Amino acid sequence: MLVFLAMFLLRLLYGYTQSHRDDSAGQSESFLSQVQQKNYASEKKFLKGEAAPTVSSQKYEKVAYVHSRSTSFTEDEKQLHGTIRQFGAVIQYQQESGNKGNRDLRLMIGVAPEKFDSCYYAIQKIGTIKSTSITKVDKTNEYRKLNASKVSLEKNLASLNGLTSQQGKIDERILLHEKIAEVERQLQELGVELGNFDEENEFCTIQFSMYEGAAARGIPFYSRVKTALEWTVKYYVMLMAGICLAALGAWLLLKVLTMVKAE
């Protein structure tokens, strides 16, 4: 009886903890990994020197995560797009799924750095906010490495182009042109990466996700008790049956061993 009571109380407690977990599930989910677009921004810093202050530019990636629930999905979606237009932001990724009553919206929004904070707080007025966070990562060293690689590749390309004017075998010249083509390809790819850091393309990122759902309602206590009791009866019977079978098996095994010893 004590086992039955313990199982019942544990299942009742689990019902309360699980309902809370379901309500908060997915609040911090990030979908940036699904998007190839990266947004970077610059921040000017004045460094004091012995002669005169110098200016240092920090490159960084700043991403805000906003997770919301909506009971008026269509109206909130309209408000969201209005807010995006208000701040001159750009939708860089959009995913919509689900039918009416169970819709889900995910947006990656590029915002000018100087408008980021205002836009971030304005978006938090849409729906019922479940979670928010901001992450800022310094990208200055990455930017410098990309520029250093670009200089190195440009020098390599100039050196290879200088060899084209020299005489050589056909297979050597073919190999030289292949190397030139490979370096040019690497420079093009590097140019795309550096283009993300260009001041004309500077953005901070807001990842906004919103799911449609009614306001959470408390589950009546009698319903929790009924569910816990049904679960407990089912698994208590299974447990008792398992114990009985195990005991019967052990008794039969003991009988067989006793008969073998008697012989």
C-alpha cells in the first residue's frame, strides 16, 4: 500500500512540473544556424596616446532573441511588420508554419546599430513575451585575419600573373592558369565574407519567434488527481504482476535445483 501511495504522489508531483516545462519549452530556441546571412557592426573607440588620441574600430556581432506567444496572431503579425517598417529594418529570413490556431512565425531581422535598442524594446510589446536575451560577440580579430588573408592572396595572384609572360611547356602553363583560377576563386569567396563587414551593410540582428496559443489555464486539481490515479493503478498492477512472476520463477528454479541435488 505504501508503494501505491508513493507512486501516486510522485505522479501527481510530476504532473505539476511537466506542465510548467511544456509552457516554457522552446523559449530560447535559436534558428540562426539555419541562415547563412551574418550581420556585423562597427563601434568606434578613441584610444588615448602620448601624442594624440587615435580611433580604433571594433567589429562585433550582436543578436537579440525574442520569443513570444500570441492569442491574436493575425493582428500581432501585422503589428510586427509595422514595427519593422517603422525602424527601417530588413527581414532577412522568414519561416511560417502551422494551421490557424497552431501557427508559428520565425523572423531574422536586420536592424541598423543605432536603432537596435529602440526596435528591440518595441518588438517586446508584441504578443506575450516568454523570453528575451542579447548576445554580443567581438569579431575584430576575425575581420583582421580576413584582411590579412586577402593581402596574402593578392600578392600570390600578382606573383602568378607575372609568370604568365614567361615561356614554358604547355602542361606547365595549364597548371599555372589553374592555380591563378583557384586563387581568384578564393579571393572572391573572401570578398563575400569581407562584404558582410562593410560599413554600408552594417546590421545588428533580432531573432523573433512567435507561436499561436490560448492563454495558459490552470488544470483543475481533481483532473490531476484522476490522471495520477489512473496512471498509478495501471503501473502498480504491472509492477505487482512483475514481482509475482519473478517470485514464481525463483520458486520454480529453487525447486529444480532441490530436485537435482536430491538425485
